[in-house]
Amino acid sequence: MMTTLKVLLLLPFLLSECTATSKLIEKAIFVSSQYYQHHFATTVVWSENDSSYVEEYLRNFPGCVVLKPLKTDQDDNTINLFNEVFGFRQTIFFASNIHDYENFMKVINEILRYPILFILVLESAVEGSAELREYIKVTWDNDQGDIVIISADNSNEVTLSTFYPYSSGICRNYDPVVLKRDDDLFPAKFDNFHRCPVRAIVMQLFPYAQVVRDNGIIVGIDGQDGAIFMTILNKLNATLQVTAVDNIKPFGEKVNRTVTSSISDLAMDKADILIPSFIMNQKRYSKAYASHVSHTIDIRWIGPPRRNVLSWFKILVPDKTRVSPIHGVICVLFVTVSLFIQKLKKHLTSRDNHVLIYSFLIFLGQPTKFESKSSLLNYIFALWIWGCFIVRIEYQGDLFESMQRTSLEEPFASLDDAVTKVDNFGGMEVFHDLYKDSHLSKNYKILQLDENSRYIQRILDGERFLLVTDMVMVSQAVKNKIQILNDRRSTANICFFMRPGWPAAKSVDNIILDLVEGGFIDYLLRKHEHEWNIKLSFSEDPKPKALSISILGTCFWGLAVMWAICLLISVIEIIRYDNKNSRNTF
């Protein structure tokens, strides 16, 4: 009788506990069935103690599940392997105490790169919002925002709640918000930051990003990518907080066995986003959250300006004039006709009248006595005198004009040809990956990010270096002076890199995608490139250049050549005169 009485007294409590359990599981099944995608596995996590809640959930959930009991002695390799195979894309956690939940959140925070959908089922009864705030704080401290908390109070009333970290003028708001029947259980929480800050690392790289200061305080970011980022902040209603400036090591270096770099700073939660955007590659993709491709860049090889060659030759043939071949033809024709007339009418011309010598002396402007009884030959020599005047005037004009121009060497025919004609070649490490399987990889000189612009200036100054670079960094004024190879040109995708697991990364990515589809990013890039080129063109002050000593020296080279020719003719005349006198003596 006493045993029967005890069972009757305990029956209401057992029934109420069973009812509460059913309500919790019903809500958990409803949320996961409505919002989780059934073609993906749902990860079910609980503590290592047996849980009747988990058993009931597994019996009633219609989707595919992966069981992941939480163990205190579980190593990181096991978690990483589980994440690679199954992942935590959509997870439901049955928490019996906050300690187990905190341990689990810390573990997955180290390995997750993308935000996940999370359902938290509290097995113990919850009274008031203080306990919920503790769970919410653990959730937000471990970079999770898309969460639905299912809890029941002592009266078996089940409640669905979530939180909005940026709301009511508070940037870390842990207050639970009860979800109603018709509410979206996973709403967009990061479309409005309510003037809360976004932490950014800025690598000042002109013309991509330059910090703007007012009284020593950073108030904005200028440049192509800076303008895009400030537009994103404006759409998010967020403020700017720069945590580091001028860390120009995107990949990182080991200092005291610790990797220090901009990408590593994102992984270590020192910032939320990296400015400017960078080329997508496997190394960066594995460490950070990469946005959609914002734009592409043109990658080209550039070389030094073509050098001036054959300066001394300008005195003899003024820089490839169009009439120089005609002059040669006229000279040959004149000498041929004159010699023919002289030979045809020997009785009218003196034997001492040497047509070749006298015509050359007239060409040089030397006083010459030429006697002939042939009117035709005299007429031809008169025309020759006038022709020499015209040639001399034209030559002086061509000579002056050629002094102002440069005779340039042949341009690089190809990349392989250019490599043999320069002292060295190289570029940034990210471009080295494009040529790692070619013969160029062996002698490729890797440059730091901040060295790229300096090498462009050094190439402009004439250094024999071949650089592979993003053409955005080369202004139009520089493009007009250097050599740009069409060989081995390529394009690369550019995207913004964000902190892995950052809850707002998806919202930022959606804004970037909208800006790309609307053509706004393309407009910003063209606008800043145009303004940059105009600013540089106004900063240039073209000044007339005086003749250099090397060019002026070509005049003396020409005089020396003429003197040598005259000396040769004089020697020939002396030898001829001596031979003539010797024959007359005998």
C-alpha cells in the first residue's frame, strides 16, 4: 500500500518532466527541420553523459545527422578531422551546463572560417535572463551570432530566444530577445552596426590605400580599395577602427617562433578585415575568409626605357632623314654624267679638271677653280653648286632636329629576350607563384610589397631590371616612358580578406557582391585611376633640356671624320702630283 502511494505521489512529477522534455524536443525538431538543409548533415553534440533529450531528438528528426559526443580528453587533430569530413555548418548542441558549452565553443572557434547556424538546447530549467546572458556572452566571445536558444523554465514553458550584438546603442549587447511565432529565427543581425566599429588593418600602398588623418587621428582611408571599404562601412552604418598601419608582410615572418603578418593578425583576432584587397591564392584562402572577387588586375612585365644609340652617327646621316637616299642618288648621277661628258668631249676639257675631286670640294664649300669649254659641263657644275647649297641648308635643319630626338634601341621582342638583356628580374612573391614551374623561377628575385613602387621608379630612372607588377601601380606618365611587354601577360582575381569566423563577414561579402553587380566598384576604380593620373600630370613640370655633352660631342666626331676624309684626299693628290712630275721629267 505504501509503495502504491509513493508511485501515485511521484507520477505528477514524472509526467510533467516527460511533458517538458517533449516540448523542448518538439521545438528543437521544428527549428532544425525548418531552417537546416536536409541535404547537409546536421551535427548533434552533447556531453559525454547519456542524454534522454538527444535520444528523443534522434528518433524524431527527419534529416541526416552526425553524432559528436563531447569528450574532455579529445585532441585538436580529432576535431580538425571531423570538421574537414563533416563540418559544423548546421549544429545543435544539448547543454547540461555552461562549462561544457564554453569548452565546445572555444574548440570550434579555432577551426571555423565561416559562420554557422547554431541551435542551443538547454537541458536544465532556466529562470530569468541572467543565465541566458551567460550563454550568450560565451557565444559572442567565440564569434557566433546566428543562434537560437531553446530553454524551459520551472513551469515547463518553452521559449525561443536569440540576441542582437549591435542594438540599442550597445556594441556588445548580451540581452536575450524572445522570438515570436512568426519571427525569422535566423534574422540578418549585421546589416546595421548602429555606429559600432569595424577593426581594420591598413597596409598603406599607393594607389590602393592611404590613411587619412585629422590632428593625428585616423578618420578615413583613401585610395581605390580605401574608397570601396569606406562605402561598405557606410552601408553597414559602422565606424572605422584601425588597429595596425603599415604592416607590409601579408604572408608573415617568424619572430621568436611566432608568425607576424597581416593575414596572421586576422586569424589571431587582432582585426576584422584587411585593407587593401589582395590577389586570391591558396595560402591566403586557407588562413582567412575571402570575399567574392571585387575586380581583376592586369599583370604585366615592365622594363627600362629604350636607350639612345648611335649618337655620333647623326653628324653623318641625320637620324634617318627621308631625303638622304635621294642625295646619294643625285651625287652618283652627277659624277657619272660629268665623267661621261668629260670623256666624250676631251678637246673641250682640260686633263687637270678632275671632276670627282672638284665636285667634292664644292660640296664641302671650298674655293675651287674649274675651267671647261663645255657649256654642258659648266651648266651641270652650276646646278651642282646650287644643289650643294640646298643640301647644306637642309642638312643643318636635319642636324638640329636630330639633336633634339633620340635614336632608340630595339624594344624587347619577348620575355625570354628581355631576360637576357637586363641585369636582373623579379617581383612580389604572389607573382612568383605564376612562374614557379617555368625556367624564370630559378633567378626570380622576390620583392617585398613596399619595394614594388620603388623598383618602378628605379626602372624609370634606367636601371636594367625587369619587373612583373600590377599595372594599377604604374601611372600613365610612367607607362609612356618605359617598356611594357605583351608577352606572358595575365590577370588575377582580387578580393578582400576578413577574419575567419567573423559573424559579419557574410554581410560584408553580400555588400561587395551588390557593389560588383551594380558596377559601382568598377566606377570607383576608374574614378580614382583618372584622378591619380591627373594629379601626377599636374605635378610634372616639363622643362626644356639642353644638349648634353655626349650629343654635342657628336659634332666634333663629325669634324674628325671630315678631317680624315680631307686628309686622305690630300695624300692622294700629293701622290698623284709627284707621279705626274716624275713622268714629265723623263
